[in-house]
Amino acid sequence: MNLNYALALGFSAAISGLLTLVVINKRSSVGAPGLALTMVAMFIWSSTYAIHWSVTTPQIRNFWLDMTYFGALLAPTALLIFALQYTNRADVLTRRNIAILSVEPLFILVLLWTDPLFNLFYAGLRTVDSIHQGGPGFWFNLIYS
């Protein structure tokens, strides 16, 4: 348990949540949908990681560490969507291209949640506090992101 990290991450989550509300109110602005999605991803990432640092039970900490990946996997794609919208390149955001961009995050989530069976994400190198080394899925996601 590290309350300093938890407080800092909780503050980050609060700011991300407030920015999401501000951007939703300005949804007609260029890039607003992509920025809102990015802020939602950052809110999920920060808040779940704050919970991870707030609890003491190893199993619960591991669960919340895994939950951070819902935000961490959404953030790079959301940021790309925002950048394309903001630079008036939203025409490339077709349903097909968004589906293609969704493949890697969904694949990594499958690797993450099946890691106890196959050791393809953490590869048995996970500690209670963090991941300093990972398996092939971890490194593939890092490079992809």
C-alpha cells in the first residue's frame, strides 16, 4: 500500500473526470469526441491504479492492476483518434479502421486475463507492486502503444 501514489493518482483521476465533463459540454468543437475518449481512458487508468495502491491484499491489488489495462489500452487509440480529429483527418476514422485499431487492445486483454493459464502477458514475472519485466504480450503492447 502506498497512499502517496494513491492520492496523486486520485487527483489525476479527478482532473481527468472534470476535463471529460468540460469537453462533453463543448462536444461540437473540433476533436472534442476524441479528447473526451482520451480523458475517459485516463480516468479509468488513474482511478483503478489509485485503488491498486490503496489496498493491501495481494489478490485484490493484482485484480486492480489488471483493471488498469482497460484505461491503458484505450488511451493510445483514443489519443490517435483525438489527433486525427483535431488535425481535420477524421475522414480516416472509418468503421473499418476503428475496428482494426480495436484488434490489438482486445487481443492484449485476452492475453492479460488468460495469463494465469498461458503466461503470455506477465510471463510469471509479475510482483504485487508492478511489472518490471513482462512476457511477449506485455512487450508487444508496449511497442505497439
